Amino acid sequence: MKKENLDRTTIKTIAKAAGVSHTTVSRALNDSPLVKPQTKLKIKRLADEMGYIPDINAKGLVSNKAYVVGIYFSRLQSGTSSNFLAESIRQVKKLLADYTLAINGIDLMPNENAMLRNGKPDGALFISQCENDDSYIQHMRDNGVPVVVINRKTKVAGVTNVVPDEYHGVFQAIEYAIRLGHKKFGLIKGTPKFTSTHYREQGFRDAIAKHPEAKVVEQAVIDGNYSRESGFHAMNKILMNSEFPSLVFCSNDETAAGAIKSCQKFGLQVPTDISLMGFDNADYAKFMVPGLTTIYKPVDEITRIGVEQLKDLMEGNSKSDQALKKIVTTELIIRDSVADLR
Amino acid sequence: MKKENLDRTTIKTIAKAAGVSHTTVSRALNDSPLVKPQTKLKIKRLADEMGYIPDINAKGLVSNKAYVVGIYFSRLQSGTSSNFLAESIRQVKKLLADYTLAINGIDLMPNENAMLRNGKPDGALFISQCENDDSYIQHMRDNGVPVVVINRKTKVAGVTNVVPDEYHGVFQAIEYAIRLGHKKFGLIKGTPKFTSTHYREQGFRDAIAKHPEAKVVEQAVIDGNYSRESGFHAMNKILMNSEFPSLVFCSNDETAAGAIKSCQKFGLQVPTDISLMGFDNADYAKFMVPGLTTIYKPVDEITRIGVEQLKDLMEGNSKSDQALKKIVTTELIIRDSVADLR
DNA sequence: GAAATGAATGTTAACGATAACATAATATTA
DNA sequence: TAATATTATGTTATCGTTAACATTCATTTC
């Protein structure tokens, strides 16, 4: 005596109810032109009434798909600002409505294999900040998953890569400050292992090196980690030194927010007593006091291009077999945190 | 002639290579005691060498599991602060390492059915802010998915529910202000449809009503939507009125940050000229200028309890058949944004 | 009106894993 | 040493779906 599975609606249940074969049901629900419109309608209505939910595992087993796109952050638990995390997720989710969006943090994985423990996604979007990620990216690729890396240049060969031009963004921002008469510069760096930290510092230094009248106050170059706390503490150090920069470049807006707090503590007015700059143009930058002069990192655009590319790869429409490498320009957003010293 | 699938390692491929049956391979990889240790070792090594990745769909088909937990926000695209979004995700991800974490926004779904389009999760955590969600919660339950709702009281029957005590949190905060000598109160409300908006306003009003010496300045009760912008604009309105409250309660910290900016614009010092309070104790509240007095909403604890409950439900260990209803107390965090008028 | 066409549906075999039920191989007992 | 446990392995069915390959039935064609 075979046990009838009464508590679940499958295409076979529907088939029995409709008096057709399960294949016909499958065809009807997939809008196959092989089924008579009338039959199709009846089956669809029945499926609806019976509360049919297709079994994604069975579908996936046949089609060898997971209906999942994985999004991988370098650091989910710390070192990534909430703003960036949330904005990235929002944007990806909006653009990938048809897929289940699985959030991952490379910092939570003991090793590369952990990435595929819960199954292979149909595509992987790495929102990468860290060189460490490359072995994970490589592993994903090796396992045949379409991969796109955004936010940071990857060394993994043949991977589609969309990144902001952080170097020139900072370079131009510093030149702007120099034009306003700034001569002595400080820097609060980002998380040591992040590539952005390196590029932003390089843009900072190269811009200053280009102008003989300007110089880096090395005492006022302090390590940080992109957090508000680190900005606060770094600025405390800078302000306790003897030699005082007229402008401190903060490697992101969070850091700048912490730095402002420190200035306040020391009774210094921004930008009257000291000027600050950030990076990112986080949503709160314009609501800071004073409004923060910063560099707009086009997160949305980068993400959009990245997701579009990933979709193309997943659907096998990639026009060229040459992986796209795209650098998106940043933009200086001038507000009130940099004094005009002329 | 059967086509050999050469480009994929399955248990059958491994079986052939090891000279055993595929069942033995399955058993070995699942650490069954039925397999000789020696055989087991050989198979595991082989699986490793061959880069075997189990097919999650096949597994799931047999076990009727998805290995996915869905997390559902009322609003993913707007109306939810980045801070809250990111913190919730971080916390859930940390506690649910064994599952794929699928992010969803109810605002992105045309209707209840859309929720299950991409398959049923093994469990659903609703981080709910809005009464609208109830029909979605109900639908999920109706389809047999274990459900936990956190952050907001749900009316759906029999659902595990963990929420903060917003009402008393605000009530006590306002009484604290009254003790400091505040008598005239303003309020910037949250997103109209959110239940938190209602409870926070009620706590605010009831606390003031209890003390005859204090009163609500109705001109200074302004709608908002939990965003910095709304705080800024609402405060602008309040400050252009004739009757001036001594303290404005902002329905969350974001709002408070916008309100401070507005005060600055009007040349008012917080708390010397006007006092502010927030709600949430967002990570940046202590770095605001001045440090924001606010109400700590124990997001981490609420999430932790919620996830633990969900795990129990998914694993069928729920001790009682009575759904847990838990209210977690908030805590007043005193900083520098409320003046002592005594 | 038989043969050929085509539309609609049915039968059966995958997909890759687990699980129930054999069976073979070895160890234990009488 | 034969009978019997015990241990290790193999065979086959199954999950719910799609897809390849029949088959049926009505319609057109000559």
C-alpha cells in the first residue's frame, strides 16, 4: 500500500485532480504552447486553488540551477561601514529581483571551501575590499561560477571588474585644497589591508608631491580603520602634536565624522581652525556639521554595471569573451569643511 | 551509448574511482558508522582530490530542506536606516552560519505569493516594522514555514515574537527630562505606518500627561520618516514657530542627527538653547556633537533571541507549544544633548 | 475513405542525492 | 566445522521536476 502524500501539492496531485498527466501540468504551468489553452487555464486555476508551490530543489536538480546569487563582502562583521553595506545590498536586491540574494562575509569563512558548502550559486558578486579575497574569487571561478568583482581591482585573471577611480578622486580633491591655499596636510588612513587605503594614500601623496609649496606633515599621518572611533582617536593624536596641518584628509566619511568630534573636544572649529575632507559621500555627509567636503564614490553605478555584467554572464550573453574592466570616475563634492585660505 | 558526464564530480564518479557503490560514498561522506574507517578515509580523500561539491538540490529534494533562512525587512529600499539594516544582517549572519541567508524586502514584493516564488526557506525571520507585514507573515505560516517576528508586535496568531519595550523606553526618557526641569516638549515622529512610530508617540504623550507641570507643544509635533532629511526639515518647522519647546524628542537617532543640523543652521546650540533626544542608540550617537542622549534599543539581544527561537522551531525542539512572546527592555543612555534646567 | 499531417497528451527516463531493504563477507559461538 | 551474529557493502526505489520519445486523436489531403 503506497502512502499518499496528502499534505503537499505537487504537479502529480494537480495532474490527478485535473485528469491529465503530470507532464501536461508541468507544461501548462510553464506556459508551453503544446498545451491546449483551455486545458492550460483549467490546470493553472487548479494549481492556484490547491496552493501549489513548485519545489525549487526538483527544478534546480533538473536544470542544474540554484536560483541564487551570492553577494560576498570582504568583511561583514566589522571594517565595512553600515552605510556601504546597506547601500550595496539595496542596490543589488533591486536589480536582481528574480534571484534569491544570499549574503556572505569572507571574514566568516574559515577557508575557500566553506564558500560552496551550502551549494553553488548561479552567480557571485564580490564587493571586495581586500586582497585576501582573491583566493576566494579564484576558487569560485575554478568551480565554474560566473563571477564579477566590484569596488576593488582584482588580480584574478579573466574576471569582470568594476572599480572607482579612488586615486584620481583623492588627487583632485587635494589639488583643490592646495588651490585654496592649504600647504600642510595630515592623513587618517583606512583599514591597513584594504586596497582602497593604499590608493587613497597614494593619490594624497602624489598630489602633494606635485606641488612644491605643499607638504605632508608626517606626524599627522595616522593609521585608522574606516570607523568613527578610529577617526576620533587618530584626530586626537594629530591635535596633540606640535606641528599642525591645516587640512586632514580622512580616508572615508565615517572617519571624518569621528575626527570632527575630536576637534570639538579640543575646542576647534571646522573649518575655521582646521579643515577636513572625507571620502564616499555617505548619505549623512551633507547633514554633518559643517557639511562635509568629500569625494563621491559612485556605489550605485558601480553596482549597477557589476550586476548587469553578472546577469549577462549568467545568461550566457556576454558579448565579448574579453572580461570587462571598468574604472568609474569619482566626483569632488564641495561643502563647508575646507577653509579658503587665500 | 550513454553519455558520461565528465565535467562534474558526483558521488557516482567517486564511486567508480573508488571501486565501490555510490551509496557507500554517500555514507562515507556523511560519516556513517556503517563504513569501514579505511574505506571512509579513501573515499574522503578521493572526494577531496576530485573537488567534489555536493549538489544541494539533490540533497534538498530528498530531505525536503532548502538550507536557506529568509530574512524579511518591511522596507529594504527606504524607510529603514542603514544602521539598523546592517546591524540586523550582521547579527543574524553570525548566528546562522549553517544556513544560506536570503535577504528580502516586503516593499519589493507585489503580493504574498511572491514570497515563495523562489522556493520555501527552512525558516523565516521577519524584522518587521509595519502592520502591512502581517498578511505576509500569515502566508508564510500557512505554508508551513517556521516563523519568528522581531522588532514589532504582530497580530498573527501563534507566532513567536520578540520586541523592544518602546513605550516605556520613551516614557522613562521623558520623565527624566521632566526631572531635569523641562516643561515644553516637541516631537518629530517616525514613518506614519510603522508601529514604532505609534508606541514612541504614546510613551511621549503619556509621560507628559502624567506630569501636570509639563505639556506638549502641539505646534512642535511634526511628521517625519526616520530619515536625517525628515529630521532636518521637521526641526526647521519647529524652529520657525512662535512657541518654542525646551526639548524635542526625535523618534530615532537619524532624525536627531538631522535636527541638530537644523539647529546649527538657526545658530542654536544644543543643549544650551534647545535639548534633543533620540531613540536607538545607533553606533554614531556617541560621536555626534553633542553626544546624543538616546534610548538604547537592544537590537542584538532581540535578534539573538529571535534567531535562537527560530533555530529551535526549525529543528523541532520547541520546548513548549506555546509561542514565545518576549518584550525586551530598553535603556536610557544619558549623554550631552539634554540640558539640566534646574 | 485511406494515408499523411499535426496538435494534444501520455510514458518513461533522467537529474544527484538519501534510505530501505537485500546480500556478501567476516567474526563469533556452540 | 556448521550455525549464527555482526559488519560492511550493494541494489533499487524515491524525492518533484523537466525532457526525450511515444502515442492518440482529429484534421487535412489525395
